[in-house]
Amino acid sequence: MRNGLERSRLGLIVSRKTGNAVARNRHKRIVREVFRLNNHKFTENIDLLVRSAPFKGDLKFMNVQSEFTRLTARLAQLSA
């Protein structure tokens, strides 16, 4: 395994500017679930750090999913 990692890992940064504890925890739950469902797309084991920016309105799972897909495609391009 690369860099001694056993699997890809996710780190989250969600500031208080995002909202109250309920809103911050919702952001974390959504990002964790998207990562869990899509971490097989990584060809290598990586440490991924996600900083959730304040978001006006309701955070949607599908929006996070599409952004994550876009970012994994970008990572694949950079590693090639």
C-alpha cells in the first residue's frame, strides 16, 4: 500500500459559520456518506481533507455527490 496507509481516509472541517450544531452535523453526515459510497473510485489510498464552506440554503446529497464525482475525476487526471 502507498505511504503505509491501509485505506483511504476522510477528514472534515466544518466551521461554526456553517450554522448551529444540527446544520454542522448534517454537513458532516452527508459528506461522510458520499465518501463511503464512492471511496472505491480512488485507485490509490489517500487522505482526503474536506472543508465545508458556509452554505446558504439546504445542502443536498445529490449536489455533494456530483461535486465529489467531479473531484475524483480531477484527481484521476492529476495522478495520470
